[in-house]
Amino acid sequence: MPINQESVWTKRYQDAGEDYLFGTEPNRFLAHRADLLQEGRTALSVADGEGRNSVWLAEQGLEVTAVEISSVAVHKARRLAAGRKVQVDFMQADMLAPGWPPAALQGAFDWVVGIFIQFVGPEWRERQFEVMKQLTRPGGRILLQGYTPKQLEYRTGGPSAVENLYTPEILREAFADWTMEELVEYEEDVNEGAGHRGRSALIGLVARKP
């Protein structure tokens, strides 16, 4: 990968100090699908950051695993889980590393969740989505939330590179062999810590594996 994601994100989480860069409440697109999530038992949150989404998933009664590249973020996530009295299996790992995911995790999850994981461009996005597909059991689902190119006008969070952002066409193509249960493009005001705040151009996906 062209840049060292571990050092980039560790610095961002360190710079936030005791605060949580993206807050401690779950992403709204994810939270609004709480009823749908009950159709599964196991969930994995990729690039989970400081734990806001994985901890919330555990609070919904799911068996949750979280994968995050930054040890600083994992430490803060463990603290959040302890404070909220839930159990999450936190793993420090690079989801894009060669040979990942390990065999024990492949096909293991009813839900694989990726919230604002647009830290890579097209050359790595296919690999990123392939990893998420490998983690999902047959009949399981992937849930994604991301920014669309219009987000560059708002500048309220997310990557500055347009090629990292999602369009409906990109996601339809990426999940062409899956059942697209939901694909919605919309705008709303986001308040997720200091990292995501203000009017935002968003896209959400729920797709089911054959």
C-alpha cells in the first residue's frame, strides 16, 4: 500500500487525546437498521476505529468481532466496551495484509460492517471488498456507509481524494453477484465527534451474499 495506514491513523487517534475522534455513538445509517441486524447472530466491524460501532453492535446482543489497524484506537475501543459493559473481540490487524483474513474468520459472520472505510483508492478497494466478502457467510450481509463525490464540496469529513469516494455505480458493480437489498444516496447533517461534523453527502448499502 502506498502510505502507511497504521501510522496515519495512530497519529489521528493520538492527536484526539482522551476524546474519541468520531465520538462514541454509532453511525446513524447502522443504528437505523437495528431491527434488520437481529436477523443475524454474529457481526464483524472492519476498520472499526475507537469502537463506537462494534460496541453498539454488542449492545444489540450480537457476538461481535472488531478489526482495526491502530493499537491506539484498539486501546480506546476496549476502554469504551468496558465502560459500556459489553464484550467485543478486538483484533489489531491490517485487513489488506497478504493472507488476511485467517481461515478461522472466513465465512464466519452474518454481518460484516464497514463504516467510512474509504481510506484507499480504486486499486485497493477491490481487495478491501473481497476481504469483506470472504468474511461473510453464505446468506449473510455486508452493510456499508460512505461518502459520495459531492462530499468534496462540504468538506465535513472523509477523504480528500475523489477516487476514494463511492458512487451507486461503483457499489452496484462491486456487488453485482450479490442481492442488493438497499442502496440509498442522500444528504444529512452528521455529528460524529470532531472527525465527521456537518452537512454530508452519503451513500448506504446492504447487500446479501448468495
